Amino acid sequence: MTSRRPWPFVLRALLGWCGLGFGSWALCLLLLQVLFGRQVEALQTVQLGRDLALNVRLAELALERYPPHLVSELTGLDLAVVRQPSSQSPLSPALAQQAKALQAELCRRLAHCPMVVANGRSWDVWVELISPLEPIWLRVSLRSPMAWPPEPTLLFLSLLGAGLSCGALFLLLEVERPLRGLERALALVGDGDDPDAVPARGAPEVQRITHHFNAMLDRLAANRRDRDTMLAGIAHDLRAPITRLQFRLSMPALSSEDRDRCAGDLQSLERITGQFLLFAGGADGEDPVDLPLDQLLAEVSTSHPPERLQLDLQPVLACVKPVALGRAVGNLIDNAFTYGLAPVVVRLRSVADGALIEVWDQGEGMPAHQWERALQPFQRLDESRGEQGHCGLGLAIVAHVVRTHGGQISCASADGDAPGTFVIRLHLPSRPAAAVLPMVEKS
């Protein structure tokens, strides 16, 4: 069940986004005014000059027969009878420039070029009219660049720009950044690590995904703890009867046949117990050390006769976990004897980016479609082997050990001049790196 944000937090977030939206709108409006204010002002001057030229013609025609006050009442024009209007206030550069542009537009549209005088106290200009009796001026109000409301075109564009910028910022802060943190946590889970719970931030939808992800982490951790407890318990419970059997075998009452049978059972139980312990993570805490890898492989192979196990080892110094890697190579050798044919060949080669361990046998190998299944735990390709101490963890343990070393495992059939017909290769890097998923490929 997802937790909701408290109302004060939601209210603060809402007020913050409203303030950000208003600030973005004001900034966009200011930028548009700076960038396109001159063009909009020029278009307004052209429109005003066209309308004003028509009013000037009509007013001048009417002034030839009627007095100014009557013309002003009939037409609604603001006419004044003065010799020349003046202003004590200094003119702003914008007003002077707009007045000059309006005069140029009137001169272009009229037969004569009237005088245009700007009023410094207000955003007005006076246009001189031709009158037969007295000087008459027409007062025209201009639009200030800072007038409110802004020009509709700039207002619409600024609202659109503010909406786009706030939307992009919302996606960046409330969606993209929390999802990026979730992606990093997912990558850690894919690499086999246990990341901390991801803080639930961002949009409500992203928070719901984060809550589900954290719940998944809790379930995975619980399942991993249960698995480790179960496997450790199984291994612990098996060791007690193994010890009792070993003690009974030391008694002289058993026949040699029964003693051999019990000894075989003991070896199977010991093998299963060791595999369970290793698969449960018993070697994960082992620290890697630098050692001669060829000597480690030679020591692992000492329990097999040389006519059945051949070694082809180059001197290689590597940083590995010796106990885990020794058990992994021992599993490969046992599998080669169990599922393949002797002689088994263990070969070690130094490559550019690490070491390559190969275990060859003379058997038929396994079908390509079963390779990935063979790497899964508790999978036995030959069910008849289950009574011989094989619990289906051999290759799964090898894949786990190789993954903890940052290496790769692959299977292949023989090609060309090879010491066997089927091989399992372990590619180990020079130094232990981040864990990678096991790979199976066919050459």
C-alpha cells in the first residue's frame, strides 16, 4: 500500500510550481518583448498610420466648413487649437522613435508631411492638421511597450513558452531524475547486488513504481534469506548422519561389501553437502589473492590418475578466490568423468585480458538447446545420475563462481585440432571485476 504525501507538503509543492510557472511566464514575456518588441511595434505603427491617415484626411475636409469643436463632437477626434504643443518633460527614446516612425508613415500616405510632436508626460503625440483659419492639432494615444495587458501575440507565445519550460522541468525533476535512480538500482539488482531502498520521489506515478520496486527488493531479500537458511540447515543436518556413518564404518562388525557401500554413500552425501554449502554462498566472503593458477589447477587434479586426467598448463599468475575456483574446476572435472569419456584434459592459457581455463573430455557433449538449462540450479540432464551424489548444482556452482570473478563461462564442441570432443571454458579477467551474467555460446 503506497503512502500519500501530507497536505502541507503537497500545498508547498503546488505553490512552488505555481510560482515557478508565473516566473517562467514573466521571463518568457520579457524575452519575447526584447526579441520581437521592435517588430511588433513596427507593425502597430503601420496599422496606426493607415488608420490615422484616413482620419487626418476626413478631419481636414471637415475643418474647411465646420469649426474644430463641432468636428471633434461629430468624429470623436481629440482636436486642440494651439499654435504648437510643447512638453516640459524629457522624451523617452522609445517614444521619440515611435513618433518619428509614425510621422514617416503619415508622410508616405498623405499628400503633405504633417508635423508630429510627442508629449513627454503621457504616451501621446500631436499631429498637425491643415486648417484655413487657425492651427489645429490632433491628439493620438500610442501604446507603451510596457503597457498592460501585453500584446496578445506576445502574451500567447509567452504562455506557451512558460508551459513548455515548466513541463520540461517537471519531467526532468519529477520523472526523469527519479527514474534514473530507479534504473541504477535495477542495474545493481541485475548484477546480483542488494541495493538500498530507493526514496519515493517525483510524480505520483513514479512514486507508485518506486514503492513496488522497494517491495520487490524486500521480497527478494526475504527469499534469499530463506534460501540461505534452508540450504545451510540442510547442509548442517546432513553432516550429523555423515559423522555417525563414518563412526559406524570404523567398527569391525560390518562386512567389507557393506563397508564399501556405506563408504560410497558417504562420499555422495559429502559431495551433496559441499555443493549445497557452496551454492548457498559459503565462498562469497572469500577474499581474492594473487597466486600461480597453474599450481592451483595441478593441486585440484591430484586426486585423479594421470592416465585419466591430463594437464596442459601454462604458468599464469592471477588474482582469484582459490577455494571457490578450486571447487568449480573440481566440479567440471567430475562432470567430465561422469557425463563424458576419459581422458579428461585440463588446459590453462594466458590471454590478453586474463586467463582461460578449459576442461576437455572425449564424450558427445550436450545438445545446444540444453546448455542454458544445464547452468540453472537443480537441473540434471541425466536423471539416472541423481543416485550417485549429483543434485544438479555442478554447473550452477561453476557459473556462480565465475560470475563472482567477473568472468564468463561457455560451452563448445571440438573444432579442428583439439584435445577432446567437448569443452567447457572459463574466461577469468586479470582482476576480479563487477559480476556479469553467465553466457553460453557455441563456436
